[in-house]
Amino acid sequence: MSDPVTVRIGMSSARELELTVDDASAVATSYEKALKGKDNVLWVTDTRGHRFGLSVASVAFIEIEEPQDRGVGFAARA
């Protein structure tokens, strides 16, 4: 299992929903499938097991952050 990834979903109502998910590629794939007309609702499950149903027509964008390397201590990062 990979590290949790933050997914930010912008809604047409000028709001954003920020979730931490285990599989960001599954969110992207589900969204692409929904855009092709197969689904009207995008279902996203966060790392705590909460499910969110979003109307595909209301989604303005999806931003997927890459996992960040969390350093320990005070060493300078390159």
C-alpha cells in the first residue's frame, strides 16, 4: 500500500473539498469514467473510510498532490 495522497476537488459553487485518500489514481479513473457519461455521481472514500458522493456536473476540477518526503531532524534538504 502506498502513502496517503491529498486530493482537492473544486466545486462549481466556488468551494473545495480536500480529502486524504489511499489511491488517487482510482479517484482520477472514476472521474474520467463519470465524465464519459457512465456515472452521474463521483464516489470518493477517504483514509478514514468516509464516503463522499459528488455530482459530476458540479465538479470544476480535481487536483492530486504528489506524496511529500517527510524529513526528520534539521538537515538541509536538497
